[in-house]
Amino acid sequence: MSESDMAIQGHGGALMEESPYAIPSRKLTIWLFIISDAVTFGAILFAYGYLRVATPDWQAPFKTGSIVNVAIMTFVLITSSLTMLGAVDASKAGDKPKALRFLASTMVLGLVFAGLHIREWFGLFDEGIKLNSGLFGQTFFSITGLHLLHVISGVIALAVVARKYSSGSLTPGHVETTGLYWHFVDLVWMFVVPLVYLTNIAH
Amino acid sequence: MTSAGSSGNVIAKYLPVYFILLAIAAVEIFLAYQDFSTARLVLILLVLAIGSAALGLMYFMHLAREKRSLFLSLIPATIFVLLMMNMIWTDSIRLLHMRPFAH
């Protein structure tokens, strides 16, 4: 059989090496993306830390109401990770309706998180804290804005994957890959909350 | 190939991890209102955050179930890169005290 015949028929054979780490290439790719994104967030958080340490009169604007809001946002995001787990497992078990319900729940929780976040932003705008209002504003809105962008992108990705999984053009493996990204977004939030919010409480 | 199991079981299986993550978040918020210096607070919160991240990575992202070689390829290098970023602190403290560069 010629190489072109094998390519046309999709026969892997000796042309294809085994997947490294015994996972599909799409899963390895999303892990590599997660690592690169983690380092990006690490860099931006380190930059924030650098500026905070170097600034003696750092602004600390978060009152109790903001911290309660952050606590609710954290609860919502961690719960969305749990529903994402349910979606991945249901898809692997072949239970498509259940997987789609869990995916929908995850999307709703993601949108609730985004809504609470944007409401918090407008609250800060009313207090005069904006992107161009000093080092705190620049760092805070950069970090939380980047995270919010990841959340919204994740919700869109979940919607696309849910629709295509429902029609059969995507597999449970794709649901799992999207799930890994969603869990990563949750993990980043677990660093943003203590470093950006809890160290800037107004005493 | 799909693995057998119902999502009800997996939710129940990971509920302890879920509650631990919520508890860590609650502890962090509690500690933030205690009378710690900023440096000590950051250190404590970072340790708790790393613990949360480890739980999320190993259980929610199932890294504990993957081959060891995947973990070893991804995590040590990432930790190394993040640790190397700590070189900035001396310059940050120098800036705080407006000290000139070392000659």
C-alpha cells in the first residue's frame, strides 16, 4: 500500500506515532495551553505584586460588601467546576441529555459570575476607581479584566461545544478538553481573590 | 472508548474536594480580617491558594489519573518558571526605598 493510499484511507499504521503520555493530541494541546496561560497569569500577578510592594501608599478600597460579593463569585465559580465535572462524566457515559444539562448549568453559572463581576466594576467606577485612576486601578482592572475575558470566552466555547456535541459533530473528548480549560479559569480565580482582593481590604 | 459510570456518582465522589475548596476560600476570607502584617498575610494566603490549586489540578482536572510522565512534564517546569519570577522582589524593595542601582 502506498503512502498516499494510506493517507487517503486514513490508515495510521507506521506513519503515525503513538500519542505521547497516552492521551489524545487535543488533550495534550489544551494542557500545554493551560500551562502557558498559567505562566501568563503568573507574570501579571507578579507584576502586580512588584508594583504593590514598591508603592507605599497603595490603595485598599474593598469594603465588606465587596468581599461578600467576591465570596459569592468564588462560590459560583467553584460550583461551576463541579457541574463541569458532571458534564464530562455524563458525556463519557454516553448520557447526552444529562451532559447537556450540566453544560447549560456551567454556562449559567459562568454568566452569573460575569454579571456579578461587571456589577462590582461599576461599583468601583462610582467610587472613582477606574482603569486610568492610578496604579491600583490599572493593575486591578488588567488582572480581573483578563480573567473575565477568559470566563466569557469559556462560556462561548461551552456553548459552541454543547451545540456541536448535541448534533454529534463533537465527541465526549471535546467536552473534556473544554472542561479542562474551565477548571483552569477557576484555578486562576483562587489566586486572584487572595492576592488582589483580600490583601486590599479597607480597614 | 467511553468509561462507564453515572455523573451522579462523580458529583458525589468529588463533593469532598468541592467542600474543601469552599472551606479554604472561607478560611482565606476569615484570615484577611485578622491582624496580620501584609507580608505574613500574603504568605499564608498563597499557601492556601496553592493548596486549592493542587486539589483542583489533581482531582477536578484529573491530573492524578493521568500518566506520571504527563505530570512530570507539565508541573515541575511551570513551578520553576513561576519561582524564577521571584527575582523581581529585590528591585521592588529598592524602588520602595528609592535606592539607586548597585554599581
